[in-house]
Amino acid sequence: MRSKGRGRSYAVAASGQWTDEEEGHRRLPAGEVHAWEPGRNETVCGLSLSRSRLIRFAGVTWTDTFPESGGAADRVQRQCPRCASVAGRRGSDARPAWHRTNPRP
């Protein structure tokens, strides 16, 4: 599944984790989540994964962390706003896309 940001696919790095026993003991993100590109050692907003002690979830996409997705958002408390501005944002805090209403000739 692709995210909004420049046609790239983002996974998730989070400050915590929990295990969903209903889905066969699958690890899921908890706490604060950040967008992360697999193969890189930092989040989209520039945090180092190891120094920030973030846990990688390569099997969870960024869009799964939105509450309306019904995905892995059960215990997500906060999405990084800087990551959301790059990877895509939906919900009540989403800003409309920039649009010029009266272009110059």
C-alpha cells in the first residue's frame, strides 16, 4: 500500500510496542509513531532510530496508524506532525491541499 508522500511507501517506527493476541501474537506499534523508509536508519523527520530507541515495524504501513483505518492504530497515542507532513495526513488536523484560485496570466 502506498502513502501520499511522493509515491513512496512508508513503514512505521514507534516508541513502544504491544502484542495483539487475536491476530496470532503480531507485534504492533504503540505510543508515538514516526514514518520510516525501510533500509534507512532514520525516520522521515530525521530522528536516528537507534539513538531515539524507536522500534521498527516494517510490516505496518504509515496509513495503518490512522484511527479511521482500523489497522494498527489501537494503541497509537500520537503521530509525529513532521512525519505526517511528508508521508501524508488525514483526519481533523489535515490541511487542504494548496490551490491557487486566481492564477496570473
